[in-house]
Amino acid sequence: MLGLLSVWGQEKIQSSFWGCSFGTSQERLLSALESDSLHPMQMEQGLLLKDAELSNTPFQTLAFMFSPLDGGLYKVVASNRYQSRKEAVAHYDEQLSRMKEKYPRLQKVSNPVAEKMSSWMDGDNAVYIGLFPGKDGKTYFVNVNYWNILMQQNIQSDATR
């Protein structure tokens, strides 16, 4: 029974980053990052960190996106760029294996722009890992996205009004 509970407990998707949960203001997350000696760049819709770790995995970029409706954190996008498909696939497979340990219900999904993608939603939040070809046809990207489902839906709903 304890083993079953520990697996169930692991299935909640990460929703806190540097001690800041989805819905946190940009100012609060910026303060948390800076107190950890990280210095993100400001972007139009959020903050961008270069060469940082997320869930014990190094990423070339981490983007923190904030809602245009209430200013709360709603999405985190981690990305690595690779010069060869072979290298990108190897890193995708390695990262997918680690993520499946944390999220056993992660499942393959189809996406018209991704060569490979797996995703899972826990009811409140979602996560996906994807392998994408670069627009130049020579590079590849492995992206891991975490987002709050309700906040994302509210943003999309507002955009269609």
C-alpha cells in the first residue's frame, strides 16, 4: 500500500519553481531567482534564464511566462538546442526516461510540428516533452513545458474574445 501511495504522490505535476507556484507574480519569482544568484533577462511576456537547471536537468534556456490577464506565472518552458538529430534524439530519450520515473502516466501524443512528444495532465497542471526540428533544417530542440491548465485556458479564451 505504501508503494502505491508513493507512486500516486509522484504523479502530481511540478507546479512550483524556486519556491514560486503557478499564479505567482513576476516580481516575486524574479526576487526568488536573484536570491539564488540567478539573473534572468526580462522578455515581453516574462523572464528568461540562460544555462540553468530544472528538475536536476541542465537547460540552455528557461522561459517563465506570465499571464496577460492577471500577471501570474502560468508556464515554464525549458529548452536545449542540438546541432544533430542523433544527439537531440539521444537527449530526448534520456530526458523522457527520467520524466517517466517521475510521471509514470506520461504518454506519447501526436503533434504536427514535433518529431516526438509525450504529455500528461494531472487535472490542474500539464507537462510535455517534445523533440522539434529547427526552422533552419539543421538544428533540433528538446523542450520540456510545464503549465497550469486553467490559466492557459483563460488566456486562450480571452484571446478569442
